[in-house]
Amino acid sequence: MNLEGNIIAGEYDEGLKEFSLHRVKHLTLESTIKENQLQLLYEYLKKHQDEEDGQILTLYDQILVRLTQEEINQFIQDLEQVQALYKSK
């Protein structure tokens, strides 16, 4: 099942119970997220969503992506959609 969120886009594989991440903001990538990894990322962003300076996301341990406070809230909404995919099956 494809997901096209505000910050992320990807595809959920029901059989493998994995989410393949294809886009973060404007960057194209290929990374797989297991349910526990998704939960940890979600909890971290929820804990820090009110920080005015935003957050820095690291992709492939090399590429830094700045997330504003508004983008963090959008990212959280996107992750909630992915979490629903894990729970629906």
C-alpha cells in the first residue's frame, strides 16, 4: 500500500510488515523501517515537537535534513498513517 504524506512517501509491505521509505521532504531515498523503529522515531518527535528550533534528521548517516516545528508536526501525522498500516493487518 502506497503512502504519500506531507513529509514522507513510501510503500507498506503487508507480507514483510515493513515500510519502505522513498522520500523525505524533497530527497529521494530507499530505506526500510520496521515497526519498532517507526515507534521510536514517532515517540522522539512527539517528545520534541514543541521545540521552536525544530530538529535535524540524518539520512544514511551523512545527509542532514532540517525539520521546522511545523514539518515535525506534519511528519508525526505521516508516521501516524504508517502506524495505522501496521495495525490494520
